[in-house]
Amino acid sequence: MILSCSHKYYTSSYFDQQTANHRTVAVLPAEMIFTGKQPENLTIDDISKIEDFESRNFQQALYNSILRYANSKKYFTRINLQDLVMTDKLLDEHHISAREAWKKDDKELASLLGVDAVVRMRIQKQRYMSDMASYGISAGRQIIYNTGIGSKIPLPYVPNKTNDIYASCNVVSNNQTVWNDSYKGASDWNTPSTEVIENITDNFGRHFPYKRRK
């Protein structure tokens, strides 16, 4: 499960003026950063492959989430989202890998993609323990609770989260951030990676800007 989460977002004071001529934006591959205690059986190359894989998963999930919340009974989104297949195709044609796109100049990328702004997402996972260790703590708590020991003897709290997750999402135009949403959460052994991805990108999609009242 997601143990906790919090988020807050920012919109430029001059957002409407800065984006008045925007017609299309593109979602870039998400930047992934893994820190903390990494599994001993994984090599640096293994971790890089996992980062690349999750980068594309987050990109797809964010794209879907923005579209999901693009229109409602009260609001509509006034810009188009570049098709994800086209975004990735153009990056490939310019020999820009997902990892290279993380650090490339935003204005240059927007020009190459033929869009008015790019959407960047950055995900940092701070790892504390393995799923099995987290499960062991959860199981131990349950055993203590079932035997009634916990009600007789005060026991210290031992966290069982596997990861802290810090995420941010930016809309960047002419190398200026015109909108930002940030998220902080934690997960344990019982949290599927798909749930983590959906939970984060759902928040970003819900608050995505460019909306106007119908």
C-alpha cells in the first residue's frame, strides 16, 4: 500500500500570457533516480535498465492521466497533447535516447519535437529495505497484535517502508517553468509498482494546467 502521500503545485503568475499561443505540448520520458540501499544482486547496468524501463512506464502513465482529466463537465483543455508514438519517434530520429532527453535543453527539445512546451517528470526513489524485510516487519507486528503482547508491553515503532518517493512534474516553455506539481509518498512490500506509478501520475494529470471553464 501507499503509506503516505502529499503534493502541492505551482502555476506562474503570468501563465495565461506566457502560454497564450501554445497549441501542442509533448510528454518526455521521465527522469529516474534510484538512491539508498540497492539490492546486492543488481549491477550498475541492471539498475540503468530498470531506470530506462520505468522512465517509459511513467511517461506513458502521465500521458494517459493528462488525457483522462483533459475534459470534464466544467472544464476543457485548450491545448493538444502530441501523440506519444510521435514524440518517441522524433526523439529516435534525432538519436536522442530517453536518458539523454532527461538532460537536454528544453527549448531545443521543443523545437525538435515541433511543440510549444515540454512536460518533464522527475522521480527519485530512496530505497531503505527489500520487500521481504518489509514483509517480515509487517508479519511480526501482526503476530504481536494477535498474541496480545503489544497491548501489555509498549513496543517501539519500526518503519517498514521500502521506499520514499519524491516526484515532480514541470511544464517548461522557452526554458522557463510555467507550472510545477510535486509529490512525496512512501510504499511498502505490498505496493505493486503499477499502483505507485498510477498514484503519482494521477495527481499530476488531475492538476495539469491549460484548462478553461466551458
